[in-house]
Amino acid sequence: MQSSLHHSISRKSSIGILCALIVFPLLATYFAQEFYIGLLSRLMIFALVASSLNLILGFGGMISLGHAAFFGSGAYVVGILMQHGVTSAWISWPAAMLTGFLLALATGSVSLRTRGVYFIMITLAFAQMLYFLFVSLKNYGGDDGLSLAQRSATGLDMANDSNFYYLVLAICTTFLFVLYRLINSHFGRVIQAIKENETRMEAIGYPVFRYKLLCFAIAGSVASLAGALLANQNMLVSPNLLHWTQSGSLMVMVILGGVGYLSGGILGAVFMLMLEEILSGYTIHWQLYLGIILLLVVMLLPNGLASLPQKFMSAKKTQGDQA
């Protein structure tokens, strides 16, 4: 697990990946493979929500099994507002973020007073309460979920998958950069120091509870934005987005990518969803093979995919020392 309080990114690699993502829809359209535009939009949305979980799990040390509550609530805010005639993204998406922020504040104000397994169970309980709440709301679809008549209005033609893709790319790039700056700010370093030794941080006078609560609320807000984007991607809001299994999937993504690495949530989300896409095309028992592959990855790379370059460099250095 990453222990340094400063986390850097490669500017050249980041620019290269961003340029490739910008060009991708043009190439997909040229080769008549527009399906992959929607797939990549989905990957970016899940990379965003997994990174928001990594903020509290990897950098804050808060093991939450209720992150899907914020993810799903953001989606439902968009769906419910649209059902009541509010179609503007400039209203519904900030409303989704505000809802996630306030919901995380309410959840965190209770759960963060506990530690360990008690914290995990309380966050899980809050998420399940929300899940059953939305299942019981028959006016908003109940078990069947809520269909969106259209994508949220932004001034662009959102029916065009390429336009939606570029909007998702811009939003995800912006918020991932914000998370990067946040982690490397004074606030982020305090959060990481609290994770390393909470008792010591309390002893030197830091308001530990307030720092953790704000971190938890920020992560909830970003997760809700990702939920709003996914609702527009699927044109459907499902209560399954709030289920504890969704929280578990997000946690697997973070662990798979690398807990406490900047790219951990991104790599984990992309790797896991691409495996699902590929394996489901070959067999109906794809979940079995997915589980085996994930198990092998975790066994061979206990610190996640993001640790692979570091492991490669360490092995190369060892070979050089032996020579």
C-alpha cells in the first residue's frame, strides 16, 4: 500500500491518455464501432466513483460498505427531478452532488463515531435503508426502477453518444484532477496522517472527526455526480445502484487497482469492467472466471495493479545488484 503523503502523476502519460481519449470517438465512428463510445463513457463514470471511494478508503482509511448509497442517490435525484419536469443538467447534477454531500454528512456524523467493523456495518445499514426506501417508492418505479425520458439538457445534443462522451470525459478529467490536488493539499496530507496514526493527530490538536467527516462528504458528493452521469448513460435509474453488492463491487475495483494509489480506482474500474465485458461475451458462467482472475491478480499483486511499475522497478534493481 502506498505510504508516501505526496502522490505524483506523470504529466506526459496523462496528456497522452487524454489525447487518446479525445481521438477515440472519431476513430470508433470511422470504423463503425460506436458501441465502444458508450462503453468507454461507462468506464470513465465508474473510474470516477471508484476514485471517490479510494479517497476515503485508500487515503482516509475509512472502510465503507455504503458508498453505493451516494452513487445511487445521485442517479435518483436526476430521475425524480426529470419526472417532475426538471430536465436541465445545470440544476439536476449540482442537486445530485448536494444530495450526496448532505447524505454523506448525515451518514458520517453517526458512523464516524465508531471504528472497525462497527463503522463498516453502520455504513452498510444506511445504504440498505436507502435501497429499501427506493424499492418501496412505487411512484418512482419501485423494484423496476425509473426510466428517463431523455438525457439531461446541457445545450448540446445529448442524444448523440459522442457529445455525451466528451461531456463525461471533461467532467471526469476535471474531478479526478481535483481529487489529485486535494490529496496533495494540506487537507489531504492531514487525512493521510490521520489514517497512519489517528491518536497522534488528536494529541497534537487536529480536529480528527471534522477532517474525516469532510473527506467522507466530499467522496459522497463526487460519487453522486457519477451516479447522475450513469443515470444519463443508461437512461434508467435502478435501485440496484444502492444495493450493498454495488458497494462491494466498487470496493473490489479499488482493491484490484491499488488502495492508496492515485490511479488505483481508475485501473481497477477499467480492468474489472473490461473483464466483465469480454468474459460475458464467451460464457454465461463469466462470473466464475472473473472471480478466478481477480483472485490471481490479488495474490500476485497484493498492492493492486497500480503497484506493478514499482514492483517491476524493484525486481530490475534486485537483478542489477545481483549482477
